[in-house]
Amino acid sequence: MIRRSTSARRPPASQDEGFALMGVMMLMLVMLMVCSVVVAAVVQGGQFQRKQQDWNAALAAAQAGVDDYIQRLNSSNGSYYQYNGVTSIDPGNPAMGMVNGKPRFAEVPQTTGAQRAYFHYTADTAAYIGTASVAQTGVITVTSTGRVGDRTRTLQTQVRRSGFLETLYFTEYETQDPAQSGMTQCAGKHYYDGRSSSCTNIMFDSDVLTGPVHSNDTMLICSDVTFKGKVTTASPVQSGGRYYRTNSCNGNTSPAPAFSSGVPTRTGIVPIPSTNQSLKQKTASTSTPRGCLFVGPTTITLNGNQMYVRSPWTKDTPVCQLNQWIPIPANGVVYVDDRPANGTTDVNSWTNATATPVTNMCATAPGGSGNPVGYPVSQETGWTYSCTDGDVFIQELNGSASNGLTGRLTVAAAGSIYITDNLHYASGSAMLGLIADQNVWYWHGTNSNGGNINLPAKTFPTQAAKSAPLLNPTVSAAMVSLNHSIGTMNPGEGGSLGTLTINGNLTQLYRGIVRSGSAGYAKNYVYDQRLKYDAPPHFLNPTTSTFVSTLSAEVPGYTPTA
């Protein structure tokens, strides 16, 4: 018996079946490739993100290196400058020096794991101490490299002591110098210390100051004053919660003062040194290069990178010759000291007999008393000039901007400094410092009637007299009066002298009078922005201050080698 199978017969295979299988496999392959691309992109993205994080962190590590060096400077009161990380290395500092030909790196504190950061730095101190080829500006250049992973970035930062050059205007006491007012009860007292009400009030009134301003005293700010920079004071809070006062403004409070960078804020006292004798050391025979030392009243005329000096009491001139045009000294320092007594071993000392001709020059000055360089001038009255003090009378040739300074110079005086004509900068690198132990005066001679005297002829070198007093002068300089003030001679006489433009800054112990009523100069004080990171040669710093960074920039592609 034939049996028939009960199972279903399999239908014949379709010709498309193989193609369907292949399509599935291709789809799976495409999905696999897509997943691989996605995974690779995620991995690469993570790596890029990590590298970007490392890149940003490396710059922060470089800044940590700068901060570390500044901290070491401040902790040592500046003596740490002796370590530059190249020729002089602090063995206890892991961020300096080399190991097996590779720079040493110190770890940034509180960084761990993959984000662990390191820094290495060197410090160029040539401009801090001054060398034969580099002018002394008090600036240290720190080059700090930060490293995170395989990423490195480098910062170059200029560091110097905080001080007078950071402000356009700096005053210890906001009152007239007791040596000028005769009010001894005003000496050495701030307004907030209970200074006598009889002391002369000196106000800001109808002035424009373009730059930062600081006073260790309480400022009297009256009407129509514009402060275009930050204003700080060491004064405690005054009436109305302000760090300045308006009482004693004689009603002159409208329009109100304008503070472009905010109302005055309080900071600590910045102390002024009492002498500039450290600059005299730069003229000693042991100083290399050596500056110029003159004694007694001295005239200095500037023209570009040269100067013409008249100094009748000076006998010893090993570096700087008298009565001829000579280059500004290599170290940029001129110091004018008081004339030494007769008969001493000082190289500039005279005998009583040999001193007679110069003494006679003083005795024959107008009025029977003056100095050997021609002051007082004809018809000038009411002002006393010393025959022997280390006073400086400085100007540019003919008062012309084309004869302005092109070099870098600091003039310091044991006596006072008189500005007898304009002082301009004729190049972008020019810089002038004027530091007087006594006063800095804008010369303004007057006659017996209180009238102005025209600027006199300058016979050393020969310059014609001007047909007017010193009107609308420009003074480009960083100026300091260590024990007195900066102001105008006879400020209440002769009427208006126009506007005094200062391109630089001024620092004074007492507030100098520039204008009294309508007589004297209106002020146009403009801060020389370069003073934030540069300075005239061997300029003075406060007696106590901290080191701060003043200018910083990244150095792309830098590779530390030491």
C-alpha cells in the first residue's frame, strides 16, 4: 500500500531570497560602521575637550608661576631678585633650573589627577638693577611656562614695586607746606588726625586730572572738578559716608565733582622716603657706568639726547664736562649736591681764597644776594636763592618741543628744582625724572609791583630772552618733592599764566599751590601711561611697598630652556 506523506511540501526557492539576505548583512555592516564613527567621534571629542581643558589650564598654571615668584619677592622684601633661574638658581625652588638638560617644573598646589599642573620660570633682572647696557627702571621680567598634560603656554610679565609711579597725583598732606605758610602747627598732621583749622586749605577746583589720584590725607574737592581715573585715599570715612570733604569750599560745590571711575575709595598709607641720597651713589667712582655729580646751583639745558651744564662751584668732572654739549650719562643719573664747605678733603671743596670769585658772583646778583648762575634775574624781587645749595634750573633749549628730550634721564637735587621753561618728550622712548629733596618750582618771577617778569635770557648756552613769562607750559616728567611741595613761585601775583599741562605724574609731601584766585596756572594733568610698567632711570620707590605685576602678555611657541 502506497502511503502519501502528510508533511507540507516546501515551495521552490525564490530567486530574491539571496538578495534579501545580502541586504540585511549590508544594513548591519552600515549600522556597525555608523556606530564606529559615532564612538570614534565621541572619543575624539572627549580628547579634544580634554586637550582644550589642558590648554586653558596651562595658561592658569603659567600665571601661578608668576604669582609664586611675586610671593617670594614680597616675602624676602625684594631680596629674592638675586635668583634669576638661569645664572643664579635657588636650590630650594623646584620651578628653577634644569635636570638632565630639561627644565624643572614645580607642581601647582591643589591640582591632581589628569588635571595636575606645573610651572617653570626665569626672571630677567637687568632692568631692575641696571647694567652698562640696560637702563635701571625697577622692572623684573618674569617668563613663566605652565604645563598640563602635553600642553604648554607661556606668559611674560613685568613686575615691580607698587609706588608713586602708579598715580598721576600723590600727596601726603593736603595742606600748604608749613615752611611756606609759617604755620608750624600744621607740620606732619593729616586732616583726620585733627590738624589745626587754621592751616591753609588747598582745594581741587575747576581742575581736570586724567589719571589715577591718591592722597594719604583727606582731599578737599569742590566744584567743577573732573577725575578721569581712579581716586583713592588713606582717609577714614567723612561726613555723608564720603572719603573726601567739601567743607571749606567757600560755597563752590556746583557743579559737583565728576568721578569717571567711581567715587574715592580707601586704601592704606604709602610712605614717602625722606631723601634721594641713594641716587648720589650712582655718581660714585665705584658705580659702573657712572652718573654725573655737580655741586651748588646748576643749570641744565636739554636738547635731544644731550645736555649743557653750567655749575660754577663744581671742580671735579671726571664723567660730565661743563659748559659744552655732552651726552646724557650712560646710567641716566645726574645728582646735584650742596656745595661742600671750604677747606675739606672733598674733591669739590675750595679754599677761602679760591672761592672768592664765585662768591662775588652771588653778591653781585640783582638785589645784592643770589646764586652764581644768574638768579634772581633783573627786576626780580621777593624771592631768595641760595649761593651754595644744590639747586637745579632745568629747561629744554629755547623751550621748543623740537628740542625736547629723546633719552632717559633722572635729575636729583639736594636742594630744589626750578623748571624754567618747557620740558617736552621728542621721542616715544624719552623719559625724565625730577626728584628734589626740597621743592619743585614752576619758575614765576615777579617784580616789586607784583607783576610778571619775562623769561630771562639764558647765557649758558646763549638763548634770547622771551617777551613773556612762562605761559601755558608743558612739563613732561615724573616729579617728586620729598620734603616739601611742587608748585608755582609767587602763585597769587601777576594774573593768569594760562594752563599748566603735565605729561607724567607728581608726588609731594605737602600740597603745592599752582593757582591762587585768578593768578597762576589752571591744571591739565595727564598721566603718562608708560609709568604703569616703566620708569625713569633709578627712580625712587616708597619706603615700604609690595611687588605687583604691571603688564603681561602670552608668548606663543615658547619653549623653556632654562
